[in-house]
Amino acid sequence: MDRGAGHAGGVTSVDVRVQAVPEEVTLPLRQAVLRPHMTIDELARAGHAGADALWCAAYDDAGEVVGTGAVSRGSPPWAPGEPAWRVRAMAVAPDLRGRGIGSAVLDALLHHVRRHGGGLTWCNARTPARGLYARAGFVAVGDEFEIEHIGPHVAMARPVEPEEA
């Protein structure tokens, strides 16, 4: 599952290798970027795995994890019980943002959804990351909302077609 980062708006892209990993590989970057108010142990106990879940890490040339993301089955709050996929735990090292790493991780997650039958795919996007999701075809669903300790978010969604046989 090699997916390199592409050119990102005039900024030199960073070559990364995106691959499936166990969730624990993603914990240090996720804790530092997404949940600094939690310890790594607390984050690990929160657990986000589910049926057909995929955790990805983007590695730089030095073998450092510089991006993460996950996708698993989960209905959106506006359609309880509807079969869907939820993207979460998207994080990129702060000094490397805007260089295509998040797009490479998201591409790998959407590829997983395609391979597993496609369907509605959604996320609670932090407002600064809204453009990343919009470039991948996600649209806002509803109004902006605040998540305590984390900040402003907006739900975003898009359909993902299944992979052709």
C-alpha cells in the first residue's frame, strides 16, 4: 500500500510510504497532535477499532511516523443505523502539514473503503483541516460545532463507489 504524497499548492511535497499498521503505532503522533490533554495510555484505552477497520501510518525516508489515519464502519450521527464508514485519527506532524501527507493517508483510507464495498464515508473534521477533506470530495453536513478540549469541527461526508471487480 505505497502511496506517496503529491504536490501540495506550491509547497514541496514530502515522499512518504503509507501502510497499514496496528493502532498502537499511531498513538504517539495522535497524542501529540490530536489529544495533548490525554496520556498515550488514555488514548489507547479509548479504542476506535471496529469491523473492517484500517489504521494507516505515513513514514518518511527516516522511518518516522509523520502521518496517521483510520477508517472503520460507523453510522453518522445524522443517520443512525445507516451503513457507513468513519474516517478519524487523521494527524500530520505540524512541521510537515500542507505537503500532501494527509492527502496520501486519506487516499489509502478511501481505497480501503472501495475495496470493502464502498458507501457513505464521513468524518468530524477539525475546521483547519476542512480543505483537505473538500479536496477529496467531502462536503459539509450541518453547522460547525465545538468538541471540548479539541476545538471547532464540522461533519463532512462523501459517497465512495465500490471497487470494480
